[in-house]
Amino acid sequence: MQLSKKSSLLWAMTVLMTACNSTVTPPATSNVKPEVIVKRSNGTSPASTYLSATETLSVSATDLDGQITKLRWVIDGGTSHEHSGDFSSIKGNLSLALPSLSSGLHTLSITATDNAGATGNVTTDIRIDAEAPVISSVMLGDQALTAGENRTVTGNEELKISASDQRGNGDVSPSTARISVFVDGVKVGQATDAVTLKMSDLVGTAAGTKTVSIVAQDSVLNSSSTFSFKTTVTASGTGGGTTVTAPAPILTLNTQGTGPFGGILSFTASANIDPKTQVQKMILEVKDAQGNIDGTSYVTTQPNATFSVDTSKYPDGPLVFTIYVLATDSTGVAYEGRSSATTVQVRNLSAPAIAILSPDNSSTISGPTAVRVQVRQRNTAFVMPSNSIFVDVRDERGQIVKTVEAPTYVASDGVLEAIASIDLTSAGLPNANYTLEAHAQVQLAGETQVRSIGTAASVKFQTNGTLPPAVNVYMPIYHEDPYANVNVRAILSRGSAVMLQTSDDNSVSEIRVGFYCDEATKLPTQVCPSSAYQFNYPVKLSGLIYRMFKIGDLLDGQPYVQNGNYTLRFSVTDGENTTVQEFPVRIDRTQDTIQNLSYNDVSVTYNDTPGQLNPTSATWQVLGTTVNPSRVVSLYTEGGPVEEPIRIGTSSYLPAGATIASGMAFAAEGSYRIDFLVQDLVTGVLRYYPGSYVNVKTNPAKTTP
């Protein structure tokens, strides 16, 4: 017989299944059909009101004279989803992976089947509201406010807020939006659809700056975008009861001309403060063409100052300059002010920087070497007409003995990279010192001519005559053409593993896996460590070797690998020669799953025949189907470590909607297991799905009385 026990992940429905052995024995000729009941978590019918897209429903299926063996559900008459098996020993919550539903009316049909084939069914309407409310109007007095604005108030103004909500999908039934108002993160008021509030009740009358935030929610707790603005309250100072006014800074560009400008720009700034206040700081803020704001380079405590701005620090394009002033009176009350913005076009026409990232300068190479070259934008955007970088190998005489052309790919915004494979062994070159020279042709935005850029690194070539290890990266793979100038980083997370194939004519002694961070391609929130994250694995084997590394298990340990962009480097050595392969990856712990794939489940075929193997076969399957095309590597283990599979199977391209499964028929006693490495070929997410061991034994021989 075959036995399958399965569970899967929850989308928006928790299913409670119970199989009850009743004390009532029905007639032998009858079979009581299962009873299916679906309710909301509060016990009411789901058809009685609107539900959110993430509503949790409770489904109970009971059978008086048997066991529930199958549960099937259908949304809107679409694809039928089914769970089957012997549920008699399963207690507690099971779950069904449901699709994400849009706003509107949907029909859910659930059918339970018992072990005698009888079925019970329940069909209910589900009315989904997936539309968030909208804050339609925010007025301060008779003037409309925009999000992010800073307004000076006295406290006498009225704040008028309106919000509305729609059910979505053409549903015009009544709906309300509940408005919540927060001041500096503290909730101060709530109303429905519209509200008018006195500013003095919200922010008081004491001088200072506060942040007001507004959020609207509907009846199923869909939330609008947060609308926030700042208020600066004016107050009376100590000088005879007169009002203290906020600073009104003035910014003047001294540099003559109409632009575009390059080099140094000169500005004069005046805080223009109330005589009863004193400047605490005056900042010249610079916003570049990419939206980055520099608020630390140009700061003073003087009420009047001249700033010299080095425009070569910023990308070519518009620079927006604003003066921000913070002043205080004698009692310590703070007042803020900003000047109007001054926009200046800058163009420095700086060529991009080119660098050889690996191998390191003055290092020793012994076999095929991946020369990684990076071209990084400075101030000026550029294009590379040939989309290629050339690497020349120059010997000690100054002669070029080898040239390799490598296509470029996009490593990140404004950064191109190329990997040129240099093999001095196959070229028959002697052990000696060589210079690697990387060069390319670029054209800057705003120029018609082509420029040449280049860099060099020195290496020592040393080989003993034996061949270096051969290395192929099996997982991750490029989910896009790396030479098509698109971002091709594979996504790794806690649930990821990587895999390579290597071989050597002698023996592989060690495999080293490292994450290398580059300042040019890191994410804004990422901090590059002073040294690479490295993990060493001793091998000491010859022949063809497969190695799988559960790298996700190590990300949260010491050293902790921060989310961000990295170069994944595999270094394989045979004790004398080393081969290096590199791959661009991104660590992102928020992408720890592949859509619609659950876990690796095993179904076993048992055999009770005396003297024969039991079980006889098993099938391992990742529950669910692929949403996007995927690559799958199956890892077969027979008693050894899962990191060292005895063989592998590769599906280079599985289409969307495919099932991931593989099986074994057992010919001998032992422990067997199949794991899967799956990479989504659209998102680039790489996930490891470990399987369970199946232990195979020989049944005792039948004894003769």
C-alpha cells in the first residue's frame, strides 16, 4: 500500500480537520457523508459581511462513520485544489494555499470525501474588499496642504480632513473611512469620512515644530497611504510681549553666468533671523539629480556665511540648493526656517573610473583566472559603444602575449562589470611576472567623441606543471543574460543553498566560499566589512566532485552577513593550484520563499511481504506548482552527508505550472533522500528544499510452524 501524509502553508484560510470514530454504528448498507462547515474566526458566516484579502476562515470537516481522506476546494469554478491522504492520525490545524483574491464577489466551494467515497459539500459567497481608502483633501484654513510640507501656524487655524472609500471592482455599496490623526506618532483624534480640528488642540500654542500624520482605514482595516506634514508654531518671546518670527533665510548665487557650471560654485547665505533669537546652525542643503540630499558638508553657526561648493562631488544635472536655519530665543524655544530653492545645472564631464577588482595586485595565479573589471560612473552618465572590456596580458619585455574580450553586464545603477577568463597555462607561457591591463571605450553624455579609459594590475604566474582544478557553478545561475546589460543578481536568503561541480587530475584539497562586498555596488543601507565573509570546506578527494553548501544557515551567525549586494566567490585548490569562479548575488532575508512552493514532502510505498525490502519506493515532491519558469537540481543521497550527493539530476528549464518531484525504487537496505535546489528564473530567488530520510529494511522472513 502507499501512504502519504502532507501539510502545506497558509495563505488566508486555516482549516481544522477532524476524523471522529463515533459510537453510533450505522447500518452496514449505508454510509454517512461528511459534514463541512465554514465560518469566520468570530463564528459568523463569511457571506454576512465584507472580508479583507487576508481574512482567516475556519473550516471543519467531520465524518461519523469513517475518516476524511480528501479535501478539495475551488474558487469561482476555477482550478481545483486537492489534499489527500489518511487524515485519521492528524490533529490540529491544516492549511490550504489559496490564491490572492481581488475586490468583489467570489464563490468558495469545499468538498470533503471519506474513506468510503461519500462526499459532503459547502458552498459560500465571499465578498472581498481589497481597496484601501483615500485621503481626498487636507486643508489648513482655506489652503490645501501637500504631503511633506512644512507650514508655520499660530494655533488658531482649522485643519479640515476628508477621506473616502470604495469597495472596488464596480461595487458601489456604502462604505466609510475612519480617519485617525497623530501628532509626533501619538494618536490624538478619530472621525469618520470628514473632520475639522483646531490646530491649537493638535499642536498646542508653544513654539516648536511637530509632525502631523493622517491615516484612513475602512471596515476591513485596509489602510490608506500616510499623509504627513510639519507645523512650526510661532510664540511670544520675552521682549515686551511681541511675537518672535521664524527665520526667513536668503540664499544668493555669486558665481556669474547661466550654466551649466563646473568646478566650484560660490554662495552667500543670510540667516535673516529675529533680533530676539540666535543662530544655532545654518546648513546649505544640496539635493542632486538622483534625489540624494547632502546636509552635512556645508554647516555654520554664523548668521551670515559664504559657501564654496565643489560640484565635482555630485552627478551632472540639476543641483537644488536650500538654506535651513535653526535659531533659539533666550528661553530655549526653537524656530526653524528655509529659504526658497535655487536650482543650478552642473556638468563636469568626468570619465568613469575603471578598476581590476580581482585578482589582487601583486598576487600569484596558477591556473585559469577570472579577471573581474569594474567601470563605475563618477559625475557624468556614459555609454560603452562596444559593451566590452578588453584585458591584455603584458610580459616582462613589455610585449602583449594574450588579449581577451569580455562583455559587460550591469552590476548596479551606474556600474558595469565584466569577467575575463585568463588561462596562461593553456597559452604555454612561462612562470614569470605579468601585467594585466584592462581598457575600454566610453562616450560621456553631452560629448560626441569617444574616450579611452584603462587600469593595470601586476600578477605572478606560478605553476608546477599540473593542471588546476576545473570549477563549474551549478547554483545559482544567471536568470537573465549577463551580457544584455540587465541586473542579474541571484537572490539568497536564510533558506538558500549553493552548489558547484569541481574536478582535478590530482585531488581537490579545499573549497572556499566567500561573500565580497564592493563599495561601488553596495546598497545604500549596506556597510562593507574590512574583510570578506569566508567559509572553508576541506575536501581531499579526486575525480568529479559535487558539493552543496547550505549557505543560508550561516548568514545569521558570526560573521553576520548583512542584507545587500555581494560577489559570491568560489576558490578551489588542489594544494598547489587554485581556480576561482565568481557570481553576483544579493542577500535579502525578506525573499525567503518561492511563490506557490511549500516544502519537500515524501510519499512512501510500503511492502509487508516477508523477506522483501520495505518500503519498495518513495517519491519526494515540493508541494505546489511553479508560478514562473524555474531551474531545478535534484540531489540524491544514500546515507552520506546531504552536502555530498552521490549523483544529481538537473532540469534546466521547468515551465510555469510544473510540479517538482523525483523518486527512487530501492534495491538494497539503507537510508535514502532527495533534496531540491530551485531557482525562480524571473525573480532570481534561490531556495533549498530538504527532504526526509526514508529508511529501507528487509522484512523478517515468514516462519513455518
